[in-house]
Amino acid sequence: MDINKRVTEIFDELVHIRRDFHMNPELSQQEFRTQKKIQDYLNEWGIENYVCAETGVVGLINGKGSGKTVGIRADIDALPINEENNHSYCSLRVGAMHACGHDAHTTILLGIARIMKEMADSEDSINGNVKLFFQPAEETIGGAKRMVEEGCMLNPTVDYVLGLHVMPYIEAGMVELKYGKLNASTDSIKITLNGASAHGAYPDKGIDAIAMAGSVITSLQTVVSRNISPLNSVVISLGRISGGVKDNVIADEVKITGTLRALDDDTRNYVKQRIKEIVTNTANAYGGHSTVDFYDGYQALINNDEVVDVVKENAEKLLGKDNIVFKEFPSLGAEDFSYFSDEAKGAFFHLGCGNKEKGITSLIHTDTFDIDEECLKTGVLLQVENILSLFGR
């Protein structure tokens, strides 16, 4: 099959599919219409599929050879944003918009599914299996973890897994790659500081939890600047603080919440330990006491160099070296593709969707975000080639 020609032939249909998803966005854990549309397409093309993680879908394409099993992931949920664009295909739902490009990711995976199924049904077939992961709830609870826990990486066992994300700061027709660390792990932090209340006129009779909190907040800033190498990126951001009951009463309790971002588990665990030590010792010094709780978010996303090499080689062949850029530093943002790549060798890369000449420059998670739909071609073509390359490794 001439893959480039076939992608061009189905391009208009891909645009139609993407615009339909864009007009009908669904928030995390509410992706029921999206799920049905995905299953309708897979059923139409004769692709085995089943529901996973309640609103997600897993598809399976079996080849006739003895090659590897390659998984491809697309996230399908939208964001709680009102769209402010003026296109014929704008969101029809108040308070929901595909402002992160998941409609494009879903469409690209459907295009991949159609072409791989056609190849599997041809005389030459394909030398391996393809698993299709249409993942819900990337923007909230992390649907990837739920899919993995429900066995999506098994039967057959996935050997390699690939994912992508559209990025408007990169022009359509280009890709951005990175070896090694790409995205940070996430943990929520909850700190409770307890003192003793007293009349504001007699502060010596109490233990001021607000004064305690001030010292804790200041001291925690030194973890990154004094306990971590400046060459190792870590973020501790405290976003909320609450405490006290009245202006003239010494506060007996203050609660502080925030987020911790790190790029490897050793650093992640060390920073947690330091946070606990600083909070505990500061509270003790004031005569109070404290509790520190961490709530795990996403794992750090670390690309496998072997798989990145495959993507790089295919991108050079299909797009040209001038259309490949390498990300210099990892992002402290989160990406739950990491749950898939923790189970199999994986690579996640960025697909250019911007076009300065057309005015398509708005960043993701904004109410004017849009894509140059030519990126759909690039995404399908490159991922199909990546799958075929990985079959024989």
C-alpha cells in the first residue's frame, strides 16, 4: 500500500471526523457520545473493540505475522472552557471545548486504525498486532492508569507504545522529539498546622498557627534552591492557604495545599521527605504540631531512547531533517501517557499544529485554540510508519 497516497485519500473524511468531535466536546468521565462514535467507526471498519475505563475504548487489529504488538494512545476528553473562535465547527456545548487538541488525537488514531486494518486485510497483511487506546479523563483523574489496571496492555501483551500531542508553537508538518525525561510526576501536598487559640490581645497564651505557616512557607522555598541541584528541575508550588476564625483570635489551625513536580522517583521521594522534615520541625519549634499528606498524581514520563530513534528515523524520511526539532528541557507539566510507557517501551512526541500565516498560534488550554488540520495527515502517516518499523524490532 502507498501509505502517503491512502492518507491523502481519506484526509477529507478525517477533517469531517475531527470537526464533529470538536463541535461535540465532552468533559472527563462524560465521553459517552465520543465513545459511541469511536466504536461506530471501528465496527464499520471491522475492528474488534471493547469498552475500557467506563468511557474509553480499546481496539485490536491482529496481523498474520509473528511481529511485536504496538499500542497507540489518543486521549479523548475536552476541557471546561467556552470557545471564543468564529468557525463553522466551533463547540456547540456551553462550558466545554476541545482546547487541548484531543479531538485531533482521536481523529489521528482513527485514521491509523483504518489504514492498519486495510493493511491487515490485504494479501501481505502486517507482521504484528496493533492495539488502539482511546483514553478518557486525561485532564482530570488520569484515565491511562484505569485502562492499564483493567488490562489494556495484555492479551496480547504490548511490546511498544506510542503517543503524541499537538502543539501550536510548532508549525504543521514538523515534530518535536526528546530523548529521556519529557514530563514531570505530580503529587498534591496537604499540610495541616495546629497550634492553640487565644485572645488576640494575649498572644503569649496561644500558639499562633498563622505565624507557624509563614515560617513553613518561607522554609519550603529553600528545598529547591538549597537541597536540589540547580541542574535538576523540581517545583513546589503552594496554591491555597486557609486558617483562623476571627480577627482578634489567635488561629489554632492553618491548612496549606499545593503541588510537587519532579522528573524522577528518587528526587520525588527525597523532596517529600524534606517537606515532611521542614514542616514537622517548624511546627515543633513553635510548640505546635503538624500533619503532611501527599496524594499521588501522574508518574514522570520518560521516553525510551530506542523508540525515539525509530520515530526520529521515520520523521527524517517522511518530513525531512529540517522539520524535526529537539526539545531542550523537559516540561514540569504532567502527561498520564506515562502509565502506558511504564508497562512497555514507549515514546511520546509533539506534533506541530500551528500555522502563523493562517493565524493559528493560540496556545493549548485557551478559548481560541485551533489547529491547522494538515497536521492530521502528518500524525497518521508518521505513526503508521512507526508501527511498521517497530513490528520487526
